[in-house]
Amino acid sequence: MTSTPTAPTRTPSPVETGTGRSVGRPLDRVDGTAKTTGAARYAAEHPHPGLAHAALVHAAVTRGRITGIDAAGAEAVPGVLAVITHENAPAMKPPPPVSVLNLSSLASGSSVNYLNTDEVHWNGQPVAVVVAETPEAARHAAGLVRVSYRELPATVDFAAEEGNAVPQKSSALQSGGARKGDAEAALAAAPVSVDLRFTTPPYHHNAIEPHATTAVWDGDRLTVHEGTQNITWLRDHLALRFGVPVRNVRVVAPYVGGAFGGKTMVWAGTVLTVLAARVTGRPVRMALTREGVYRTVGGRTPSAQRVALGARADGTLTALIHTSVTQTGRTGGLPEQATSQSRHLYAAENILLRQNLVELDAVPNTPMRAPGESIGTFALESAVDELACALGLDPIELRMRNEPERNPVDGKRFAHRMLREAYALGAERFGWSGRTPEPGSMRDGGWLVGLGVASAYHPSWQMPANVTVRLSADGSVVVRCGFHEMGMGGATAQAQIAADALGVPFEAVRVEYGDSDLPSGPGAGGSAQTASVAASLLAACEKLKGSLLALARRSGGSPLRGRRPGDLEARDGGLWAGPAGPGETYAAILARAGRDSAEAAVGSDTRVGKVTGQLRFMSKLLRDRRRWVKAACGAHFCEVRVDPDTGEVRVSRWLGVFDVGRVVNAKMVASQLRGGIVMGIGMALSEETLVDPRNGRIMNPGLADYHVPVHADVPPIDVHCLDVPDPTMPLGLLGVGEVSVTGVAAAIANAVRHATGRRVRDLPVTPDKLL
Ligand code: MOS
């Protein structure tokens, strides 16, 4: 019998124990100065000799075929280089069909092969692109292109089509319906119940940096500057569409001026800029106008939802029903998991969840910060509040009485769940006990004051990431991974993590990211990027320390001779046997070995390496899913003031208490969480994409008519994180990008209900709905 060696015992590194010097500190972003001084170059700011500029022409009909294009007026504009239409555009390969076996295929925002077809699938679809010496000439000329159409019947009105919705398929990446017991019967039998309909409008992406692309061909090699959330998908997509090898395409995206899901897919502007560069033989830039973003980049789906809750007199939930109808475009789009959070938040005895979908002749919708849960929590958390009113129970108390021990729909364990603690701490800090429950009972001069709460919930997961770490004899460390920086501070966080893992100062670490020539990283989505990169980075640092130790052991005279990795601690720029034990610096190890540097890699970008990495990750994901439910969650506390004469709602105070696992950098995390709350305030009170029900044309495509919150709309926002690591996630991180937007609209609607007695179930809560 052979004995199995036992795993070496290992001293956890400072980054794991939280005793390191960098993780947890509220450090400034490493790219902060470059951004605030204007030194950071965004996609539309790359100068290129001979740069030309492009502008889109949008279809003015909803559905149909182009019967003629008169480009003469546009071509006569001085400086115009080309008017590219389906009549003269070179053929591109069509977008690949979406398949989970080919993750890059998910990048196709739409199946439309722009300018290789005379078909129009939505009002605003690009039908031509004009290239000129200046952006002004291109835009002016684009307005002179005359397009005639043969119109076809179209379906554009979500409200009218809601009844034709069909069941939404669930997928490996999305939660679908669920059924436990007989929820309808339990609802009918419940002594106290609510059965409510909620509607939410479409919302659009309004990142500070509108979508922009600079494309440069050099023979068959293509370089693209674009603020994308997924450089790998974009690179692969462009290689496929333009028929060149993947290695010939480089996507560079060191800075992304906000994205929130809107820059995950590949949209028309990108493809057509690359096409324009190919046709004209010039480097071409296209910066979309705000209107261009609305017409060509999807936003958040509208929704109609039913939430019905039945309870015993003590508040115990006997029935929870949540059904949704959302929309996709006929040529693509994201089916949203609007009932996702309803699988996890309440221990109802009977549960029925169902998601339905309608397809419209509209620009395909796309992820927008917490797709699914943003609108789903509005409905669920409003209904729970209404049930509390019906029961005469405090809404926090009602939640706590139904806080589940295990995942309600299937009995799985929660990897980690601190919602109870979030509410307890929040109630104390916010002064919840000062709330008098009667609607309209709190006033401040002429204002009606209302206080509301709602839960936040967002699933946590992880993606593959390839990382290399190099340590040089001068003590500097370079981390390389093609991840994305949309403003959240990704490079800063990874530098903190590497610094602690290797026991070097934060300042010694440089992180390279945002370039498809780097080892491929995860997309910035699903709030999963930081944890995903961290997992591989930690593994790479362990490998690196292992090889440095091996180097030390091979050479005579090292105090580390005979030491095993498990005995050692990384600190003070080297490896040491415990706090007082012998050891030496990395510099000394490298010097003795006659080496300039040492490097370690996790993952590989060879074809085999990619497939293996992907399979390993998918199997881990599925294994974890069978065992655990992982999520970030939180409790929102909101105070509003409502003017009873005008219906004006002002958010006057906010506290969010979150369980996001370990906090790598309190400053960046707070800023992410605040941003989500601001986005939620917009969703609740002012944002709404208005679609003409006759022709599907977006009527308010710009910031003049689509109202995002400005500073004057946003009160000081207090956020607090419980900062307890999740035991099942890399470094204990649950993700912070999306959780805080969830629940916000409900907290506001609940506060408005408390202030006025009015329950608004149709977002946004505009003054007309309160008068
Ligand atoms: Mo996000 S909606 O995963 O960028």
C-alpha cells in the first residue's frame, strides 16, 4: 500500500488573513491622477496621422426594406470621403449565432449584418455610414443621405404585446422559473394577502463616455481603441466578422468612461468604424452622439410583473408568486431574470416564479447594471412593503420573520448571508425607531416625510482569468491581465492584492490591463471581475513564491535552505520563516541565482489552454451551484420628502448597509455602491425611455429629455459594508458592481407610500402619479 502524502500545512498569506498592509486600505486609485488631469486617453482621444471621422445614418422606419439611397447630397459636402451603404459595402461575415460553447458569440448585440442587408429591423438601425475629414462634415453629410423604404408591419408596443409573451428559457447563466408547493392555492387561503401588478419602463445607457471607436488597419492587422467591457469578445468578434486571424486583431481599452453593461456587446458603431477604415484605407474614428447610443445600443427592458404574497396574521409567508414579462429585440437581446431574487429572499412555504418574454421590432436590449434584479427587486420589495402595511407590521420585522435559513426554492445552503445583520445595523444607524408607521404622520414644514426600506440582492460568481506576475530584482512587480477599468478601480484593487500576497509595498506593483495582447482576462460584468482576477492572481503569486523558494534552495548559502513553502511568510519584500525567523529578500534570492526576474503564469492563451481553462471553470461553477447559493445583499434605508401640492419627491437621506464579503478598498467600494444608489434614484424618480407606440421610435434620445439624477437630486449617501469575507469566493469577495442598484427603486416607492399613503407601482414615480 502506498501512502498518500498529506497536503503540506501552509501558513495563510497576509492577503488571506487580512493582516497585509494593502488590502483593506482606502487607497487612492492608481489611475486617479491621469483621469482627473486629462492625461488619460479615452477611445476617441487617440491621435492618428490621417485620421478620418465617421457618422451613422439611422433608419427612419421601423421595419422594412431599403428601396433606394440617394447619397449625392452627402457626397457633395466638402471633406466627405465615402458614403457606405448596403449597395457598396464589402461583404462581412455575419454575426455568429449565440452559443454557450463559444462564449465570444455572446458578443453579438444583434444578429443584423449591418450594411450587408437592405433589411431594417428597428427604427434607428444604422443604414449608412459617412466618412469625412472632420466629425462635423461627417455628421452634416449623414443628415443629407436620403433613404427610401418599403415598409413592413412591425410590432413595437410592449404594453399591447404583453399578453402574447411566451415562457422564457432558462440557461446555464440565468435563473429561470421555480415552483414549490401550490402557491396559488396558498394565496387564496391566506388570511392576509396582496396581489399587485408592477410596470417599469425601458431605461437607456448614459455613460459619461458615449460609445466611441478608433480603428486602424495596417494591411490585414487591425488595432481598435474602444472603451469596451470585454476586449476578448470584441477582438474575437471583429476577427470573425472581417475574416482575419484573431492574432491580427488588437483591442486597446485602458480607460472606459463608464459602461454598466452597455459596452459588453459589440454594437453597430464599432463594426461600421472598422468597416469604414477598411473601405477608406484611413484610420477612422466614430464617437456616437447621445442619440446614436440610444438608437444603436440596447438598454434595459421594460417589464410588467405580478407579485402576490399571502401570509398568516403573524406575517409568516405562505405564498410568494412572482411572474414577469420582459422584452427582447427580434434580432437579439438579453432575456432578463426579473424573478431571480425571489428565489432567495423569503422563506415562503409555497413559491411560484415564472418569466415570460415578448419579442419586438426594437433595438435589442442589453445588460444594464443588475439586469433582472434591478426591476425584479422593485416589484418584490414594494409588494413586501405593501404586505407589511396590510398586516400592520413593521416592514423590517416582516422581513426578519421570513428570513430563510436555507435557499427557499431548493433548500441549498447559503455560502454566506448577513441580511439580518445589515438590517439591524442599518436600523440603528438610520434611526428607524423614530419612524411613526402611519402614512403622512411625519412632516417637516410643508413637506411630507417618509421612510422606506428594501433589500438588495445580487448573485456572485466567477469567470476564468489568465494572469502573469513578474518580480524583478529591483523589487518591482508587474501583474498582467487583460481585464477592464470602467472607473471602479480594478488595477488599484489587484495591486493591493498582489502587494499583500507577495509581501511588497503597494507602490512596487504595477498592473497592466485593458489590452487584448495581455493574458486574457474576464469581461467586466456580473460584478465578477475583481474576484475572478484575484483568484488567478493569488494562484500566480503562490506559484511565483514557490519558484523563488526553489531558486533559493538550489543555491548554497540561502537561509531558506531546507524550508518548505508552508513554513514561510511573505513580507518585507521576501520570504521569512515566521515573524522572527530567518529568511531573505527576493532581491537577494535573484541576485544569488544570477537572475533579473522571476515570473509565474496562471492559465494559458493557447487554444488548448483556453478550452481547458473554460471547462475547468464551467465545471467549478456548476459544482458550486449545486452546493451553494452565493450572493451579495444589503439593506437600503431611504428618507424622502414629498411636496403635497406639486407631487415633487426629494430623496433627503440614504443609508445602505451591504454584505459584499471582504472589502479590498473601502474608498472604491463605497464609491461603487454610491454610484449604484444614484442610478437607482434615477430609475425610481426620473429616468424613462419614451417609445412612440406607433412606430417604436425613441422620442427622448438624449440627456435633455431623459433625466438622469444630477448632484442636486442626490443627498449625501451613507454606505456601510459589513466586511466579512465569504468563505467560498476568492479572497472572500462577493462583488460590488451591481448589488447596490437593486432595491433602490423599491426603497423610494416604499418611502413615498409612507409619506403619502400612495403606492406607486409604475416607474418612474413622477409628480403626476402622486396628485
Ligand atoms: Mo453589468 S450589467 O454585468 O455590466
